[in-house]
Amino acid sequence: MRQCSPRDQSSDLVSRRRFLGGAASLSVATLAGCESFAAPRRMDDVLVRNRSGEGTVTVTVTVRRGENLRLSESPVVDDASAAPFDGVWETTGEYTVTASRQGGDEVTDTVSVDSLEDTLWVTAGTDGALTLDLRET
């Protein structure tokens, strides 16, 4: 069996340390900017989506809390895209939502927001209908 001098063993330790230090630095640099691993991005309060397959649609959305108008917008949304709106939920509680599609469906519903992180999806579907879906986060 070959014997190593103390000097040879210490030089091996230094190279291992350098390797491990370099690997750790590379791992951190690779994940830099990937904040989605640490904290998910906060979604918008209301997201108007077009899944109609018809090019563009105009959807009018109003959100009220009692008599207080929180949102009144009519975005023109391209196919397979969405229009986000933030700052709609002032507190948790019930909100009345009305959504209407130009030349088509209208839906009114009361949604119960349990968290200010909740997102309401207003979706124009392929069948011409509008759906309201409150996603809790």
C-alpha cells in the first residue's frame, strides 16, 4: 500500500474544498432570479380570460361591494390570453360580480372572498358562455 505524506493529503483536501465551494457557488448562481422557488408570484384580483377560439372578445366586468364600485372595465382580450386587474378586493367578504360578453352571454353572481390573495377568473369559453371561478390561494 502506498503511503502519502502529510503534504499530499492536505493538497487533496484543499482541492476538494475548492471543488465543493465552486459547486455551491455555481448552484446559487444557477438559481439566481428563480424567485418562484422561494415565493410564488401573487396573482391579480381579477383575470379576464379568452378561451373562445374566436380571435378577440370584449368582456365587460363590474365588481361591487355593497354600493361601492370596485371595478368597471371592458377589456378586449385576444384569443388564449388574459387581461389582469389588481386592487379590486379591499377586504374579505362578499362581492357582486357581473360579466357580459359583447353580443352574448351575461352572468351575475356573488363571490365570497376569503383572502385578499384570491383571484377571480372570468372566462369567455368556446360555447359562448361566460364563467366566473374564484380561485383561492
